[in-house]
Amino acid sequence: MRVFPPGANLAGITKRPDLRAYHSGDLSIWFGTYSATDPNPSNTEIVLSKYLQSVWVAFARDPVNGLINLGWPLYDPAKDSLVQLGGFYNQTGTLVGPSKYLDHTCSSLDILGSVNTQLNNLLIPVA
């Protein structure tokens, strides 16, 4: 499951809307506390929050079949089974697609780590 794809923008839940979707930026949507940062939440934020909370409840009640009962596919990297929430084309529900787009990013982590090491070596002064 992927909560918010890159580019998702729920500007009302963050003080940094320029960051768009980022880790933990969606917690207020999951817990329904978005009104703490946005006194006038959008209908999209309210509906998505209620849906995500129903997802948690379904999973907690039945970890094996709860999400399947909501219509989610069983994850299979060879099939369209990656569930995206809060995406551009369906901001208040799910969009199911191929996992290769997310997996491709993860497969590049070793390259990103190498670049990070090289940059650190350039930026850290030699004693």
C-alpha cells in the first residue's frame, strides 16, 4: 500500500505545502486530527480521513481478509495490485496500479547511497 503518491497535495495538513507528500505528513489524515492544523479542512481531507480510518478498522478486525473485503487486491508484484491513496485521479479513495513504479525507485537506493557517500566525502573537510 502506498498512501500518497509523489505530487499528492493536501496543503491544509502541513505548514510546508511546498513539500507536498512526505513521510509522516499524512498522520493527521489517518488519525482525523487535520483540523488541528487546518481550521477549514477541505471536503477531500475529511472524506479521505474517514476512508483511511475505515481501512485501519477493517485491517484491525480481520488482518487476513479485512482489506480484501474492502475490494483491495492481494499484493502481487507481477500484477496491478499496488494500492495508492489520495492520488491525483482519486483523491478520496483507492487507485490500483502496477508496483513497478514504486519498486523501480526502491531498486535505485544503492545508487542514491553511493551518490550520498560521494557528496559527503566532498563536503566533509579533511583533517
